[in-house]
Amino acid sequence: MCRAGSAWEPPPAHRDDGMWLAVIFIAALVASAAYLAFPAERKKWKLSLLALMLWGAAILVAVDKGLAYLGGEPLISEETDGMIKDSALLGAAMVAAVFFVWLAALLVANFKPLAPKG
């Protein structure tokens, strides 16, 4: 913010982190392990969709982190400058959003309308 008589200062440098990448990567590994461990349940629980969404998010974040690293930012730090300050919590929030979309896909795929009585 600029005060009277002071020079304008740019905002502080963007501090990104890599912990959210680690959280998403671990979630993608767990989803892939579940996909491989339970072949009979793959279709019922749409484990391929869950793994695909998590790997897509992990690749998206990895590309973002790679480009930020090439721009001079640290690869891993512990806090962010966004709304969610803790980087692990940011990763958990992203995984939760993926789970909500996956649950919605499960509900839509398994939806059976109620038959009218009578």
C-alpha cells in the first residue's frame, strides 16, 4: 500500500510450496494401489476415475512447480501466500475436492429413480 510521501513498493515475492504436490502425489499412489489391489471392485467404485483425477492433479501441480522452479522459486517450502497458509492443508483441500467430484460421479452412476407405487 502506498502512503503519502513514500515510494511504491511491489508486493512480496510469491512463495509457493511443494508440500501440496507431495500430498496429491501420495493420494494418487494410494488410489492407484487400491485400483490394483481390488480388481473386482474397480468398476463398482470407479477406482480408475479416482486414480485418473488424482494423477491429473498431480501432473498439473508438478508442471506448475517445475515452471516456478525454473523461474527461481524454491521447490518445497512450508507455507503459501494464498488463502490457505499451510501447504499440507492446501494439498488436503485439493484432494478433498477430487473426492467430492468422485463421490458425485458415484452417486450419478448408481442413481436409481424411485418407482411409483401402485
